[in-house]
Amino acid sequence: WDYSSRWFQDRVHLETIQTTWVVPVDLNCILYRVEEHLEHWHESFGNSEAFSRYRAAKDSRAAAMEAVLWSEEHQQWKDYDLWSMSQSKIISASNFVPLWALPLSPKRSAAAIESLHTSGLLLPDGVATTILETKQQWDFPNSWSPIVWFLV
């Protein structure tokens, strides 16, 4: 999803869009699931070399997401801003895509679900993409159907 404060360096102006400076939670979740599927596919065909490579890639990605993207303070995953070398301050529905993608402990799942419930993203008509009302296409109160699909 393109036009959103999620990608803006100043969180306000489209002119500051910096998509290549963001390590997105949702993209890493999708890549994790691709690696997981490739791992299983290669295992079923007896290709042990590729199986091992994709298992290592998947496990490495999960560990990196835990180390870099998980916010203990907010009990959710956060995009990583390379320009500030810190987690994004944006509250976004994409922060919760790991609930779909990753094998999580019951404790981690419960904490993240509670965080989603208190995030301001859940609305009577669906899930907002962010809680920032900026007039951008994919900011509050708008929703993006693939993100909703991940969360349902």
C-alpha cells in the first residue's frame, strides 16, 4: 500500500516518502511464509539442500523479526525506520500481520491481540490501516483489504 504516512519520513508530507528506508513488518511476514512454503515443498520432493537453505532463511527471518521488529513496550511488531535507526512510531494494521504469519507462543499471541484491541485500529466497519488521519489514501479511516484479510 503506497500512499500512507507509514512511508513518509516526516509522517505528514508525501514529498518525504522514503519506502526504501523502511523495513516493513508485513513484507517480512509474507517473505517468511514464502520461505516456509518453499521449505515444505523442497522437503516433499526430497531436495534436502534447498530444504535446509529455506529452513535456515525462515528461522533467521523469524529471529530477526523478533529482535528488531517486536516492541516489548507496545506489545506489537513495528516497522523499522532506517533513517532514524529505530522502530516506527506509526500504529498500523500491518504491525499485527505476524499474528497470521509466525508461530507464536500463546502468551505472545494474547499480548499482541490485546494490543490490537486497544490500538484504535478496530472500527465498527473494519480495520483502519493506520490511526493517523492525514487525507492520504491508506491512512485513517481507510482500510486495505489484504491487511484486513491477514487479520481476520
